[in-house]
Amino acid sequence: MAQKLVVRDNEGIGIPLASVLTEDGILIGTTDLDGVLPDVNGAKRVRITHIAYKPQMVTVASLKDGIVVMEDYYRDVKVAIVRPKPYIYMEYYFRAFSYINDSLRAYAAGILPIAHDIKNKYEGKAHGHFWAFGGAANKALTWNTQDLQDRAQRTVSGALSPIEKSLHDGTKFKNYYKTTVETDEENRWLVRNPEGIVGNIVHSDGYSYTTLNGSKMQIYANKMNNESKIAKIREERNYDYQYMQIYKIDADGTIPRENFVMESNHWEYNAKAGRKTIIVYLYAVDNAYMDKDEYTAHAKGISKPYSGNMSLEALAEYEKKHNIPALPPEQMNTIMQLKKQTGRKN
């Protein structure tokens, strides 16, 4: 019989996009919009991870009705106070995983110091310092790690656009995706398109959580906007895309662009090698208001201690310094195994 997991926060609200792994670091699956994973595929113990909650190892048989309550993990990003300056500076840290048939094949992580101008125009190209597998010995891994870095950089370019605000006010969501937002209960809203529920918005403890089933939104929009070719490709590949964005809410109830906290992107599709899963986590670790000279000097300062491909030790040092939760042992073990396969020394 299927062993269902129901992952919730301390208020009883389901947690979507929680990754569930075996003790060997194999990805079993991720929870849906309601925080449910229908089956753990016979695993007796599983590790549950999420960008905004502390990792947790549980024994499946000991759970009542399969319910797991996760502990919040909020990080206080330094608040930008001095204004106005031409740029909003944001320092991001990303982690990215690539799986084939649920086995980890590539991992990348790094720092992305970026400046956005006050009018929300993206300034320059995202750049930073990465740690990743890859090399001539394994072209597939090389391609995967480059793909992970590119996805992280593209994610950063839109991180100062609060998705909740866009869902309420943005014309693209209303006209292209045909979405509407309706009140479900206090501090909770449902996002719909004509085919049904495609996401939700939750306010909890001063934070806004927006979760979307991007694949449902995209495929429906493709069909409605005469983009039948891409819709067909996505359906044939059994394409799935889930997305979560977390922002701080100001005391006046607004969500400023500079209040970005975390973002999670989860893609799946059928590839030649098997079922491919890509997960990208993005954390805000610092923000400030700067002019161009200040930003240039600051970015150079970041480069000095973290130049080039960083070692795992340098990554761990940065994570600890910025209060980013350490990777669970299961994931670290699989990363170390891949490191040996690719011949990396650091």
C-alpha cells in the first residue's frame, strides 16, 4: 500500500515543494500544493528538506496519518536603510541540483552579487563565484553544471519582482496566463486559471509565501495563445514546473522589491537519459542601497576571498557566516561521491 506523507508547518498549513530523499540521498519526490507526497516508495526512513524549513529525518511507520510538522527556518537579511541611491544591491547564494531518474548527477553552488536600479531595470549580467562538478572526463556533468549556473543567473534577474504583487496587479498573469486570485481563508488566497487551482499565497508571521504550478499555467497559456508547438513538446515530455517565492512583509502590509528572502524552482521532464529533475534554491544574504562605484568596489571585495571555483570548505565557511542551513548528510554524501567520480581534489 502507498505510504503517504503530509508535510505541514506549525499552523497546520501544507508545505509545497518539500523534497523527500532516502537515507542514500535518492530523490523520492516533492510535495504538491497541499504538502502531500502520495507514496514514499517503500522507504522506511526519509529526509525531508525545504528551502524555508529545517531538514528533518523521520521514520515513516512512526508517523500518525503520515503527517510531518516542519520547523520554520527564517534568516534575517540585513535591511537596506539609507536611501535614495541609484541601485538596490542584493547578494544571493544559490544551490542547484540535477537528477537523472532520481539519482544526483550534478551540483553547483555559489555567490551572485547583483545590482538592480531603483526603477527595477536589471543592471548588467549576473556574475559570481561557483563550485560545481564537471570536466573533460564527463561531458554530461559539464553540461549539467553549466545549465545549473545559467538557471541560477536567470533566476536572479527576476528576483526583485514580487510574484504576489504580479499575480494581483500584473497584466501578463491576467491576459496571458488567465489567472485570478481569490480569498480562501484568512491570510490565504488561491490562484486559479480556467482549468482550476494553479497556486496559492499564504501570509504567516510577517512573510509572504507564493507557490505556483508553473507547468499547468504555461501549458494552458501556450494552448490559448496559439503556441501549440511548445505546448505539444511540454506534454510529450511530461513537463512539470513548480515555483515558490518568499518575501518579508513590511509593517504597512506592502512587499517591497528589496524584501526578497528565498526562492525555489523545481523542473522535471523526460529526457533521452531518463527523467530529469532540476532544483534551484536562491537565498538573499545581504542588501543595501549603493551607487555604481560603491557596487563595483563591493563586488570586487567579494571576489577576493571567494575567487574562482570555490572548495566545499570555502562554501561551508560562507554558508555558516550567512546563516544558511547546512546540507543534510545524505545530500552531502552523494555530493562527495560525485566529487570522487569527477576527480575533483577540492
